[in-house]
Amino acid sequence: MLNFFRIISLTEGCSYLLILCVSLGFIGRDFVSALGMAHGVLFIVYCLLALIMTRQKSWSLRALLFLFLSALIPFAFIPVELFLRKQQ
């Protein structure tokens, strides 16, 4: 389950960067609906998995807040990956 959470975390972080590239104009606006839908689904799955994994692994509230806040900050999926690797 932890490996699946790592994959979702990396995918969600990369999709967030792609959304930012669209808003900065690096990627054409033709892909906004597809990228937005994919990122939204990944974000919801990530948040649910963060809750599940926190309960399953008995992580602290601080770890849960770290996981939630990292979903909102660009490039924060990298420290999450390091945290999850340490937990594995």
C-alpha cells in the first residue's frame, strides 16, 4: 500500500506541475480540461490515501498535516517522497 501511495504522490505532484505550466503558458490551453480532471482525481485519491496511510501506519497529526500541505505547494512532492522512502 505504501508503494501505491508513493506512486500516487509522485503522479499528483507532476500533474500539479503540468497545471502550473498551463497557467504560465508553457503548455497550450487545449489540454486544460483533461489535465484539470486528471489532477483533480489524483488530488482526491492522494488525500484519501494520506488519511488511510496515517491511520494504518499510526503516523502523527504533524505527518498528516505535512502530507496535506505538500499537496498544495509546488515541488513539495519531493520531500514527501523522501519521507515515504524513510517509512518503507
